[in-house]
Amino acid sequence: MGKLEGKVAVITAATSGMALATAKLFVEEGAYVFITGRRQDKLDEAVKAIGRNVTGVQGDAANLADLDRLYETVKREKGRIDVLFASAGRGEFGKIGEITEEHFDSTFDLNVRGTLFTVQKALPLFSDGGSIFLNGSIASIKGFPAFGVYSASKAAVRSFARTWLVDLKDRKIRVNILSPGTIDTPILDPLGPEAKEYFKTLVPRGEIGRPEEIATVALFLASSDSSFVNGVELFVDGGTAQI
């Protein structure tokens, strides 16, 4: 029997990279998974790659109407949620002195506002004793150049977990943060091979992470293996943020 046998999970922005690898592993471990993505073609590809026990719902986590449609689909098809991975996020470089309103608003709308309403709108369907975890980043505690807005947004997400676990304690719903380091996903491709080589130098083992290495930690946070883990920021970064 899998570690998530019979569970219903929702994973936002799961059309590639870490979240897609997580969705695949959850299904292998017995869960039924609802995934979202902004582009229908990419969403269809992800559903095909997962292969079974999955429903794709097109939408943007920053759009509240799209979130309503997501949870209406979950309610109609399964009637509950046991696990939520609020994965949707974005990051763009912007040095202080050059930051625009558009840059700030687009980052906080998705990373902070979107995360808030992804969780809040899920609660009426959420099973008592379930697990919520949010997509953080080592940027929340590091000072990467020209990454201040993104870093601040992830610090806000980390703060949410501390408050929400108290708000939800009577329902025994756990809230944690999964904070990746540099992971080899398509988001790195536009930066070129030089950037990847630089990122490797920041990781003690000399290699950046793989999506599957995030998925196994997501499984830990989703399952009863982490039943006494609540409110933590779990860095999955090969030690980058610790040195």
C-alpha cells in the first residue's frame, strides 16, 4: 500500500519541474491528484505524463475565479481534499532603484495573494488532519542580488505558515514550507549553461538538485511520516542556505 493510498491531493502549477515530479510520485503512492496550469497544452501534456488518477484544471493561481473553478471541480469529482501543495510562484530579477510597480505587483499577486487564496478557498473541502505545504525558497533567508521582491514574497509565505498552523490547530491541519534551492528545471534554461555552472558552485555537493529530490520531500510532508512536523521551513537545497 502506498503512503498516500486513497488520499486526494491538489497541486498548483504542476505542468513541469518539481510540482510535476511531485504529482507523479503522489499518484504512484496511491493518491488521486488535481493539477493546475495556465497553458492548456502544457496541462494536457502533464496529465498524459502522469497517466492515471489525475484531473487537470486550467487556471492561474493569481486569478480567484480560476481557483473557484478548481475547487468546484474537486468538490464535484471527489468531494474533499487531504493534501494541498500550493506550488505556484514566479520570480524575476529587479535591482533596487529599478523596480517597477508591475514587477512588484505581478510577483506578490501570485506568490503571496495567490498562495493565500489557494489555501483559504480549499479549506471548506479540507479533511481534518490533512496536510498543507507551501512552496518557499532559500531566497527567503538569503540576499541574492536583484532578487529582493521575490525574496520578500517568499518571506511572507513563510510567515503565513506560522499563523495558519495556529488558526487551523483545532482541525489538526498541518502547515509547512518546502523551500527548494536551485533545481534543474526548465525555468533555468533561459539563463544558459554558464548560470547552471555558477549555481553548482553554491551547492556543497557540486550539483544542483533534481525535481525528484523535491518530490520525495513533498511526499514526506504529505504523508503520516511527518505527523509531528508542523510550521517548519524545510530547506531542500543541498546545504546552500546553511553555509
